[in-house]
Amino acid sequence: GAHHVGTQARLMSQALRKITANVAKSKTIVIFINQIRMQIGVMFGNPETTPGGKALKFYASVRLDIRRIAQIKKGEEIMGGRCRVKVVKNKVAAPFKQTEFDLMYNEGISQEGEIIALGEKYEILDHSGASYAYGDLKLGRGYDATRQFLKDNPKVRDEILGKIRAKLSEQ
């Protein structure tokens, strides 16, 4: 068969022009998930590109680059992944921010992992060497052990979470 160049890009552009007004009127969120391909022959700049032309990049209000940066294992079994999210484009808030979180396969984003990260950030948890502590209470040696301790002890987890929320409401 004949090879048509840019067919998908043309269709995407036409479709986005048609749905833009309806999406804005109905205050609907539309999420497009895409993949990354490598461009051949790129010497300078980023060789990564997304298929479907430039229309999606143009019409998007927010673009996120989500990558798994590490696997979370329990023995040999893979339990989840550490994800890094970079805001590539943002028309509604400050762009170019970045965050990391644990995405566990059976539960979603790990609340305990977020509590550890925010507890450290707001100096509610002490992290010295590999050990984590909350005041005089030792939470665990290592990130995974601390996460498991918080999961097994909801009273301690909720107390730390309350202090984190208090710090966040001060800002």
C-alpha cells in the first residue's frame, strides 16, 4: 500500500480543533496518554519525541513527563516503582516543577512514602544514616522498613500526618 506521511498528525489536529470548544464549555478534563519515540539523526537537543504531530503539544494546558526511575522490591518480587514527574508545560500554574513518589502496584501512590518525604521536609521526622525516628520513637532502619512501620501503626502514621497537615496549612 501507499505510505501516507503525517496522517495521524492531521487527524489529531482536526479532532482537537473540534473538541476544544466543547471541552472548555463543559469544564471537562481530557487526559491523553502518549509514548516517547526516538528521532533518528538528532545531534543536538533532546532526541525524544511524541508521535501524533505538534497539535497535542500546542492544545494541551498541562503536559507531564512521567518516568519510572527505580523498582521497589520485596525480596525478588517487584511491588511497585519510584516515579519522577516533571511538568513540561503548564498554562494554569508555574511550569517546570518536579516531584517523586512511590507507585505501588496493589495500592496506588504510597501514602506512607509521602508521609516519610514530607515528614523529612518539614523536620517532623529525623533521618540519620539509614534510620528514621519520630521524636524518641524509632520508626525503622531504611526507607522500606519505615514505610512498613507506618503501615502497621496507623496511630503513629495519623499523628505524623496531622503535624504535616498543620505545617501545610501554615503556608
